[in-house]
Amino acid sequence: MDHIDELASALARLPGIGPRQGKRFVYYLLAAPAIERTKLATLIASLGKDVRQCPDCLRFHNGSTVPICNYCADTKRDDTLLMIVEKDQDLAAVERAGTYKGRYFVLGGVLTLSGKGAIREKELMNIVEKRLKNGLREIVLALSATSEGEHTVDRVRELLAPYRDQAKTSQLGRGLATGSELEYSDAETLRAALTNRKET
């Protein structure tokens, strides 16, 4: 395999990128100035060095010098609320909406109906127990309104069942249309979904 095909195949493995788009990116990079390719290569190489995973919420953050992310370190955030999201992009979308001021946990994926996929079950249990000691009263399930999201919500509810007496579980309201992903929802829709959340 030559360099063009090899890089195109590597790019095609990225989410939402197919073989044709991967090849388009390669030809764009070949036509771009060498300094642009160098800068991109440097940024990719430095990802593992400069970006860390927060040990509390498990989101990625620029943390070469600080152990936890800015949301977990913020003492003004509401310790009585914990929102569970699928991925970092969903957390960013909720933050853009500007309504929620509690804590977060990133599941790292969803469970498919066929039994594929994985979520951070053990880490979730650890953080829930830790947050309960700090006054946690409500766990907000903020997963996409898709079949995989609903299936994952069912599993998370099972995991949280032992804590029902200590913290209530709620789910985003139907400001979100069925089949919509949190990451692509606009701020107003997310605000409505959060305001209209219901206990489950």
C-alpha cells in the first residue's frame, strides 16, 4: 500500500469519514503548504502528552499540569446534581446551553440492541458513591434520544437501582426529538430538555 492509500485508510477510520473523504483529505494535505502539514502532525503527536482524561468525570481536557478538569475543580458547581452523558461532545453541548451547573460523568459510549458496545460501569459506580458522600441528590440521564441511547438508559437505571433511596434519577424531557443526538442539538432545545426533565 502506498503512502496516499495508507493515510486515506487511516483517516477513513475516523467517525463520520468514509474512504472517499479520507482520500480527499490526503489530496488537500498534499496541496497545502508543508508548514500546514507539519503543524497538523505536531498537534496530533502532542495530543497524548498535553491532553488527559479527568479521573472524576472521565472527559478529556488540557491537563498537563492539573489533575482534574475545570468543571470538576469548580467549587461553585452544584454537588447535588450529576449528569451522565455518552461522550465529551455531549458534555460540551450541554455547557453551551448554559443552563446546567452540576457535575458530569462521561459514559464513553452506548450499548447497542445487539449487545455490542461498552460503557464505564465500574467507574460510574465509583463516582456515584463518591458523589453521594458529597451530597448528591439527583442523577440526570442525558443520553441521546435514539434506540441505543434508550437501551443504555435502561442499563444505567439497573446499575443505579441500589441508590434510589439516596438520589432520584431523572431523564431529559422531550425537548429532544426521538432519534436526535445530544451533540447536534441546539442550545434552546437542550435548555428545554433539561428544564422539562422528569424523574424515572
